[in-house]
Amino acid sequence: MTVTTPEWVKDAVFYQIFPDRFARSEAVAKPSNLEPWDSPPTVHGFKGGDLMGVAERLDYLADLGITAIYFNPVFQSASNHRYHTHDYYRVDPILGGDEALRALLDAAHARGIKVVLDGVFNHASRGFFQFNHLLECGPSSPYVDWFIVHEFPLNAYERGAKPNYAAWWDLPALPKLNTETPAVREFIWGVAEYWVRFGIDGWRLDVPAEIDDDDFWREFRRRVKAANPEAYIVGEIWEPAGRWLQGDQFDAVMNYLFSRPAIGYFGRETLSGLRHGPYPVKPMDAADFGRAIEKVIQLYDWEVVQAQLNLLGSHDTPRFLSMVDGDVSALQLATLCQMTLPGAPCIYYGDELGLTGGYEPECRNTIPWDRLDALKGDLWATTRAAIALRNAHPVLRRGTYETVLARDDLLAYRRALNGTEALVAFNTSHEAAPVTLPLNTASFTVAFGQPEDVTQQGESVRLILPARSGTVLLTEA
């Protein structure tokens, strides 16, 4: 089967937004009992962020160089993260409703920014109409086959008891949808089609492996691509995902296989001991990291590799800076690497401003917009420059990949496209280090970083990389 992925994704720089915590607009009416914006996040509390708040800060994102947004769930829900869906056809009123999504899509698209929504199709909520119907009517409900019920009456609110129906991780609030039922399948496919036709640019699929049915996902893809052939379908799979990436199901997955090695290499001396999601992070030298990246790139078809969502952190992990005990240089180096590897980089909102936070809910904190100018320091500037570099040079987005050096603290790789080459080199040690890199052309420019004593020697270039630094050289044929 020929594998194809959306062309725009290969050039995209994503920004992940947790809607309740990014920004709040005065244009959206709010209920009472919201938590103070600057107070620590809690498991159940709402801050009142909304989609118009995002729309009002699109200039900030565009200035940063962002070309696509991935949103955590936006549909009506009784949880601040909105993975407990009540109504798949209604944007949560606290976020501004359907009208706010329409306004945001129009404003984002006018700036060339794509919008991808989170699709939570494995499970719904106790407030989901069909499950509520089951709670009220028991085995007489016409929706009894929408869920997997072990016995009646349902114990959906019995504290401390394992639910007597299938639920995600046995959480009573998250009843699992029975996707073997034709009506459930049609419902989910219809939701997917509806919002793509509404104007979204793709779906990020929450725990899609829990719907262990390749035919289901093949039809999901067919329906979505019929509505928009360039819609992006990216799955949340934390491990190798070849089963879903053969060209007939997902376009890509969230590339956690890049995330953990990146934290382990760039932050190896300052690892805090926090897990990255369910996984520990092991310190790596350049050789370890080089092998890890080669493995990730060789796992899948090149079309898929170019569309992988390359992230350093998400709402499901501690923030990067907390993973590395506040080591800003580690995040700067990892971001440069993220922006110069194949795949679509994704920044978790606020990381560019130095936000910290441990396990959830701490990692789902708010952006303190009243202190924005003070937060726009070296980290923000470096992030913005790395994004600009990627956006300016197709070779960094679509070029082939080759490791040219991976030893101790030194890593270098080459990207090549249509006669243009980029050499990307890192020194993660605390001392300056000389390196000699192969050059296939006669001229080059230093496009990023401040290497010392740069000298061309025949078919190679010798330079000194400062401590904790990254450099990008660009060559022309």
C-alpha cells in the first residue's frame, strides 16, 4: 500500500493548548466559582480559559512562528480537561460554544494556522446522553448495547467500588463505548466527519489502541479523508506503532519515542527523577541518543516520519523544565534538536516561557499573561529563533537524515534536500569542544549558534562548539 500523509504537516510547527489554562477572554460569559487564574491548578477546579482567549492571542503564536495548534478536548464536559465528553456535537459553553470555535477557526486560518482537535472516542462520560439513559432506564434502555454492562443496576456513583461496566482504567466516570455496536461506530464516524466539514484540520486520537479494531480505524480514516483529504490523523501511541501506520489508519503518532531520549540526552546531568508519563527517563550520552533517533526514523515509512508529532512534553507528562530540575540550557538544546529533525515539532503551551510543573494537575498550569514581558527571556528568544530557522529552510523540514557524529557529549547530523545541506551539531558538556564535520560543498554559512574558530579544511569543517551549545551550518551546492 502506498503511504501518504498531509503535505502541510511536514512543514508545520505545532503548539499544544490545554483550553482551560491558556487564556481567558472578557468576550465569553463565565459561570461563578472559577479558581483564580494565578493559583495552583487543581484536579477538579476550572480557571475559565476559552477559545476566544486563544483567538485574541493568535498574534503571539504567529510571532513565535507557530503554524498549527493541537487542542486538548473542547466539547461539553464536566471536567476541566474535558476527556469526560457529555456532547460530541457541542463545544463547551465555558469555552465559548460553537460560535467561539467558528471565530477561532476563521481567525487562525486567516493567519495560515491549522487547528487539530482531540478526539476522545474510546470512552464518554456519565453525563453522555446514552449512558445517562442507561442509568435511568437500566436494561430497558434502547442504548444498552452502547456500553459493556456486566450487571444492573449500574454502580456509577458508588465510592470505592469497581464499576460493573467496562470503563477506561476502571474509572466510573469514563464508561467505555462499545464500538462493536454498529450504531456506536456510525456515531463516532459521524462526529469525526462533522467537525472536519465544520473546518477543523484534523484529529488527535486519545488512547486509540483501546479500540482494538483495525477495520474501525480504516473506516474512520476513509470518512475523515473523504471530508478533507489533507486532514491530519495522529494517534496517542506511546510505543512503536507500525500496526496503525501502514497508510490505511493514522497518518502519524505522538512521537514519545523521541521525547524520552531527548530528555535523557540533553538533560542527563540534571534529571529530576520524575517519570515521563508512565516511563522513567534514563540518562543518555550522544551515542545512545544517536542510536535512538536512528531507530525512530527507521521504524516507519518516510512519509510517516515526516508527519510524526515530535513533542518534548504534554498534558500527560511533567513539564520539561521540571524533568531536568530547571536546567534551561537542556530545554534550549532539545528545542533546537526538535526543530531540526524530521517530523512536525510540537511545543507544549508555556514551555517557551519557562513554565514548570510536575505530575498532573501541576503540568496543566496557566500562562501568567500579566508577566509576559518578564517571561520573554533567553528561552523564549532561543525557541523563537529555532522555529524561525526551521520555517525558513525546507531542508530542515523535508531533508533526508544522517548521523555524522555521536560520541560522548558530541552529536551531529546532516539534513539534505535538492543540493542544500544542513549540519546540526551539539555539545552538551560544560566545556568547549573541537569537532570536525564532513562537508560536501565548498561554501557554508553559520545559520544558528556561535561556534568559534570555524575553519574549512578540504572536504571538512573544523570548529569549536561552546559549552552547552548547538550550531547549524547551511551549505549550498
